[in-house]
Amino acid sequence: MSVVESLSHLLGADADPVAAGYHLRQLAEGPPDTGIVLLAQLAAADSILEQSDPAILGAILRVMHNSIAKSIQDQPQQTIEKLDHTVIRSVAERLPEAATNRHLLLHLLAIMRSAESLKALVAILIQRPPQDWMNAGLVLSPLMQRNDWPIEAFFPECLACLPHPSLAASLLDLANYLTRSGRVDGHLAADHLETLNHLLGSVATRLGHFEENPRTLGNDVEEVQKRLSEAVALAVSLCDAVALIGDESSIGKLNQAVGLRHRRVQCEAAGALAKLGDEEGRKRLIELAGDPAARLRAIAYADELGWGDEIDESNRSDAATAEAELALWLTQPHQMGVPPTHVEFIETRRLMWPSFNDPVDVHLVRFEYSMGANVYSNIGMTGPSVYTMSCDLADMPVDDIYAIYAGWQAEHPDIFTVAADSLNEAQHRVMDVFGQHLQHLGYESIRPELLGLFLDERAGVFRGEREGTQCIIVTDGLETIDQPTAGRLRPLTASDAFHLYKGRKMLRTFNS
């Protein structure tokens, strides 16, 4: 079925949402020029776009963008030359407001990087800006990654979009980058300083209200997190921008921002104040170097400004850095979203580690969140990567904590698991043998969970009981590991048990 035929089944008020999946799959599996053809056909669709299902249109745009992105990866110049900014703009302007993934069309205009495509991009951003700040960041990302585009085709006209919260942070990040990299003389938003100061005051007030009452950003958790992330991103970009512009008129609003409890905003505002020569900003940065969640940025600012020797050396130790890396990771919106109440370095070992050719330092850090009468704590890893397991590691031997993280990080085509309900006949036989072995060892109520394949070895993961205690068990017939699950709020899962098993084997093999 051709692109035109598949598309005819997807557009218009009569399109069948049930059959749409089949036709979208046909498009996704189409030839390399599918994306270019889809663009042309969408541009020629006239008023039928407005009558089409917004969700189906969004899926079409995703298929189109994926196809073109793959073509650009294989043949960058040839593919970009086939893109027509007038066609892209025509489609973008005629899509219904509810259509998802409209930002992917704008991303293509930025990828083209011609004067004409960038002027078209500015026009669309002014008329119909993206509503999500992360989508706006994706739209402008090609301009951050390349230096071969005409700045005057995009700036200063794009700054008319500063009043849109979803766009302001990304536009300022781009302007800040161009200033810092020396591609422009003076900050591109310097003439908008009054607007920037006003925005900084507004977002600081908004974040202050949120700290007093999180419901000021909404009642739905997902919506609150989205709005909070957008506000923090804007505050950070504004602090950076006014610091680069370097006008003392920004000090009052920066002092308002530095008084917030959010560590990232505090640090950026203090850094900006210090750059403007404000003594209170310098003092606050030195204080923030003692806070694990802000430590790395505070030290970086102090070093950049030439008085890093005023930072206590203890805050630069490997242990302090490990604490800071984990605290910063936990603070990210897709993790806990707030800094931990307490972090404590446990120990470091230099180990041969999965995915590394040479030994690396692996650090273990305990963290804690105090929530009134409740306390949540666990042990995370930094060094080769930063991560915390969902299961509770607090009572495990330190050797096993290293092992479970090593097993988690191990990636190889021949390391994978098969769920018990997906086993084939041969795999069932393997699991039966492992189950019989566990019965001989005294385990009861055995239920298979996973078959783990580890290079040339096999291991079965089961749930069962031993001496009346429920546990998760992994065995390869020679080595058997069990961990109790009864009475634990966050017991090891079957996958965690397999991580522990393979991590033990790898660390023993490569560090003996």
C-alpha cells in the first residue's frame, strides 16, 4: 500500500481510529522517502486537516519525523535539501490546535538552519508557540548543537516570545549560549532587561507561593511537576541571562530568588549575584558548597569567579563529591524531585566494572528523606553512573550492594531474562530442573518468576519459602542466593535478584 493510500485512511472525519494503527504501521515501515512524501501530502490536504482526529494527526507527525530523522542520519545534506520550509509552515499553520506533536514540524525548520526556515520558525513561534517547555527545548536544540546558521534570521525577532513561559527558558538558554561562546557581541536580550527582571520577579514569587502551598500550581501531581519544572527552568535561565548582561538593576530580583528554598534556583541566583559583584551572593555560594544538593554548582561558580580557594577543601573530597552527585541526581524531577534530608558517604572501591575497560572508583552513599513520622532511606551508587535501586538495600552486605549495582549496569545482547509465562518448552525443562534442585535444598511453595540468561550460563529466579520465611531465590544449580521478602516494604524483585546473581559472578571473575 502506498503512502498516499495509507494516508487517505487516516485523514478526515471518517477515519477509523481502530484501523489507524494498521495504516500507521504501514507508513512506519515504508521506504526512506516516506517522511518527505508525507509532508507533501499533508500540505496538499487543504481543509481536511482541520476535520481530522488530532491524535491520529499527532501519530502521523511522529512517523513523518522519525522517517526524516533517520534519512538525515544516513544522508544529512541530501535529506535537508529535500525539505521545503514553505511546505512545513503550511502544515504547521493548518493543523488543529489539539493536534499533538506539532512541535516536530518546528524542529525540522530548526534542523534546516537556513535564513528562510528560521524566519518561518520565528513566525510560527510567535503565532502558535509550543505549550510544553520541553517540546520548546527540542525545537531549538539544533541551534544549540550547530554554529552554521544565521543568527540575524532568528534574533532579535524571536524575543517577542519571551512572555510565553513555555518558550522563554529555551530562548534565553540559546541567547546565553551564543553570548558565552563568543558568537555575538553583547547579550542578545540586553535590550529586554526590564522584561527579564520582571519575569525573574514573577517566577520567584510563583515559586515562593508554591513553597508555601504546592496546590498553587495545580491539584494533579503530574501537572504540578510539569509546572514546577517549567518555573525552575525559567528561573535558572533568567539568572544566567541577567548575570551575563551584568546590570546592577537585576540585583533586587536576584535577592528575591536566592531566598527561595529550591537549591538549584538558590545556587543560580547566588552565582549571578556574585558575578555582579554582590558580596551576599559570594557568601551564599560558599554556604551552598556545604549543601550536597548544591555543592557541585557552587564550587564551579566559585572556581569560575576566581575565589574557589575560599571553599572548604573538605567539600572537594571524593566522599563529598559522591554525596553531591547522588543528592543532585535525586533532586531531578524524574527522581524524587527534592533534595534528600541527609546523605552519608559509606565507602569507595576501585573495581573492574561492567562497560568499562579499566578499573573505576565506585562509591556507595546512604541517603534519607524525613517525612514527619516516616523516614525513607536507601543506598545509592555513584562513580561509573549515578543510580539508586527501588528495592531496600540498607540491610544487605556491602559486597552484595556492589554486586546488585554491577548486575544492573551490565548490558550485553547475551544477558537477558524471560518471564515465566513466556517460556518455551526447552526453557520450561530448564526451570523444572532448577525447581527440583531448590526442593532438594529445602525450599517450599516454589513458583517460577524468570529464566535468566547470562552469556553461556542459565539461572532460574523463583519465589518460595524456607523455614517459613517468604523469599526470592535465584539458582544456577551450583550457586543459590535467597533474599527474604516477607515483612519488607521494598523487597527485591525477580529482576533485582538476577542483578545480584550476575553482579556477584562478574565482580568475582574480574576482581579476583
